[in-house]
Amino acid sequence: MKGQEIIHSIEAEQLKDKLPEIHVGDTIKVGVRIREGGKERVQPYEGTVIAKRNGGINETITVRKVFQGVGVERVFLIHSPRIANIKIVRRGKVRRAKLYYLRQRAGKATRIQQRFDRRT
């Protein structure tokens, strides 16, 4: 068990501590670090969280947005150094843990009711 303790201690150093509380259904803006040539910039990616997977340093969120009529999904490792910041735009009121059904919906059918009982 000693090896596993070493792995956990190394992972604990890499975890980000100033993260907002993200829930499925929230609309978030993720700042992704992008390298172009020798320069680095932060590109925002705004969409709805349709899935969340916990697992310590391997914690991921799947964010979906519709761009020019095409649904685009990206999976982000929350604790990755490529993620500059995460900002919650609005809270969503949902009754499911995974919102994969949004893939079959289009237009106004993809709207999620706003939730006001959690802080933004």
C-alpha cells in the first residue's frame, strides 16, 4: 500500500483548490490555454455541462454547445494545467445526472430552467 500512498500524495499536489462548485445543467465558461506559435492565449468555451465524472485528479466535465447549427461537445479535465479558469454563467435545474438526451433535441427544446437556490 506504500506505493499507492505515494501516488495519492503526488496527485494531491496537482489538484486545483479554487474551483467553483459545478453541477450538471450549469452553463459555464471554460478558459482554455492555447499555444499558437510562440504565444499563449486563453480561449473561452461556453456551453452546458451535460455530464460530470468524479475521480480525484481525473475529474472531467463534458460541455456541449451549438455552434453554427452543429452540436459540439468537449471533455475537460478539470485539474489540467490547460484549463486557465472556470466561470459559472448560470445555474441549471435538472433532475438527471447525465443530460445525453440533449443530443437529440434542437432549438428551444434544449433550454434548461434556471435555478436560483445555489450561488453563482
